[in-house]
Amino acid sequence: MIVILKCRKCRHELVRETATRHIVVSFHGERLDLHSKDATCSNSEQDSLYFLEETGTPWISDIIEKCDWTKGKLNCPNCEARVGSFDFVSQSKCACGSALLPAVHLVKSKVDTSFQDSNVLTSLKT
């Protein structure tokens, strides 16, 4: 399954997750199935945020580096709409208290989510 997150304002592709590269993660930093909730931990933040690996996409990594791995806002690289944020300074714990929440997140209401089956061929063979 290929997961694509796009800016809701301009439809610019922000994140493309594939079967071999997992970017969207659960509270515990594990691969998250976007069709189901994290069964090990219940937290209302999961309903409104997509947590990401900090090195998942180059544009996010660049912003984090510019802010010296502290805290900041994530704006769409195309239209500058705010789509999320990161905070490596004051990380919160998940509801079960066993893990720190991932520091980077996108706000679900600011992005469009689409799925593509990785088994479907995208080009026609002649």
C-alpha cells in the first residue's frame, strides 16, 4: 500500500510512503496502519495528527536542520500553508506513558490522504 499525503490548499505532495519506506508512524514509532487506530495506546492526538519519522522526507529534514533540531513549524514547500510542526525540546509521552511521542507531525485537517495499491501497475505495457 502506498500512502500519499498532500497539502490540502495546493495539493502539493508532501509525503509518499511505500511498502519499503515507512514514514507515518504510531505513538511508539512503529509503522502505522492508517486504516486502523494504534491498538496499544489510545490518545486523542492520534485522531488529529499524523506522526512522521524526522528523516522521512528531504524537505522536512531541511527545515529541522535549519532550526537546529529544536522546534518549529512545517509549511508546505509549494504554497507556504502551515501543515504541521516539530518539537524536539519538550516531547510529550503517549497516553500509556511508555514512550515519547514522535517529534514531527502533520495536522490531518491540513492534508489530504490518498492510498494506492502497490500491486497495481501504473503504466500500460504494449
